Amino acid sequence: MSNPYEVLLYYKYARVDDPEAFAADHRLLCQRLGLRGRIVVATEGLNGTVSGTKSNCAKYREVLDCDPIMAGIDWKIDPEEGHVFPKLSIKVRNEVVTLELGEDDFNPVDRTATHLKPSEWREAMKEDDVVLLDARNDYEWEIGRFEGAILPNVPSFKDLPRWIRDHRCELEGKKILTYCTGGIRCEKFSGFLLNEGFDNVFQLEGGIVSYGKNEEVKGEGYEGECYVFDERLSVSVNQTEGAKLVSKCRSCGIPSIRYRNCAWMPCNAQILLCEDCEKTMGRYCDCRCKEIDLMSRSAVIGI
């Protein structure tokens, strides 16, 4: 029996004159179709990932495909047994992905790098003087990345510009291949690289998700899993015999893709923690968080 639900990952850089009105209409559409997920609307476009029944997801795609502003979306579709989001969230923000360039901000409609299809990307990775640059957060590439990629140690997308400026020497004179989950962050990040004076910049069309789904490349060259922002937390990418896990339990070091949030709420950091270590040591990212949390709990109950 086929899965009755779908997960849609999508974005569209466009010019939205009235994001508040667009978001209000969009909320009514999603509620009518029973969709759940996270959607961001801004003057520069739309960014979303939702889950729903196959028929209602098809209706949703049809509405957007017929919208002259949103037409042309590259939909990433995953079959699922049920919803992967607990609720629907639609927010209006200044950017659909937060890079915080201030006065230097721009819309990728006007400036972005050359897109490489999955087969072109696979061949480009083999060239000399090429650097692969991961445009995701550190907790994302920790569970999976392209082999040999540069992995900026940044907790947030908005930290990437500073990292680039601090590491220019690693990139100058190179052909830069940048990638992210579904392509949306690279649209703006690659344009930022061009504005910074790097003139040989390319991005993976459709991101890691599309690369893994491509029947020709089958995710070749990608190690581990791909982090996703829903209840699944990760999805498989490499469908070849060379697939392997690269992430490990923070405590004992065994291969693991089991993400948990630190039990000390002010921290709440995402950590890789196997089931046995969580049972024996608790759900903490380090000894300091554990000590502070246990002390605060003891104070509350008067121990």
C-alpha cells in the first residue's frame, strides 16, 4: 500500500508587493486543505515545507503553479505515512532565509550563481581547484555532507558572511561549489559570494534533496544523512553501495543519527545521543548543562 501523505519542500524567490495579504490568503488555503508545516513569506518570496494528504498536496501545488507570481516552483516531494508537522505556522518576515546583509541585501531574482544539475555537479566535484562549500548550519552538516566539503562551524545561516570574510584565503582562486538542503539558501548565499568578489561560483540545483532523488547520480559522493526541519529530522540521500554514516553519539562515539535536544531548557542544543547513553547519562550536551539543570531542579523542590 502506498503512503497516503506527502511532504512538500519548496521555495520561490519573487517580488511580493503585500506579504501580509499574501500570508493571510495563504493561511486560508492551507487550512482549507488541512496542511501542516512552516511557511515564511517576505517581499522577496516564499519558503515552505508542509505535509498533507496526496490529493490535498496536489491541489496546493496546482494553486501555486497557476499563480503568476509563484509559477515555476521546483517541488521536492516525499511520500509519507502521515503528517510530519504538529501544526501550521505561517510567518511574515523581512527575508525568507535570514542572512541579515542589511543595506547590502538583494533579491536572488537579480543576482545568483550558475545552477548545476545533479549530473553536472557530480562531474564538477571531480575537477581540480574546486572547493565544495556547505551553506548549512553546523548541526546539519554534522550528520551528513559531501565528501571533502568545507564545513563552516556556524550555528546559524546569518553567521556565514562573517565566516567567509575570515576565511577568504581558503576560497580565492578556486571554483566554488556551494550547496544546501533544498537550494533556497544557496540562491542568496551564492549571490553574496559574487558580491564579495568571488567570480567562479556555482550552486547545486535543487540542493541535497534533489541530488539524492536523481535517478542518474543516486546521491553519489554524499556521506551520511540530510537534516530536515520536521519530525523526521533526517532523510537518506546516497542510494549507492558507498553510503555510510558519518555522525557519532556525542557520549560514546558509536555511529548515530539520533538527535535530541539538551534537557537544560535555556540551552536546548541539538545533540547526537544514542539511546543507551541517554538512559545512563541523561539528555545533556555536556556536564555543565547537566550540573546546572540538576541544581536548579533541586532548588525548586527544596532539596
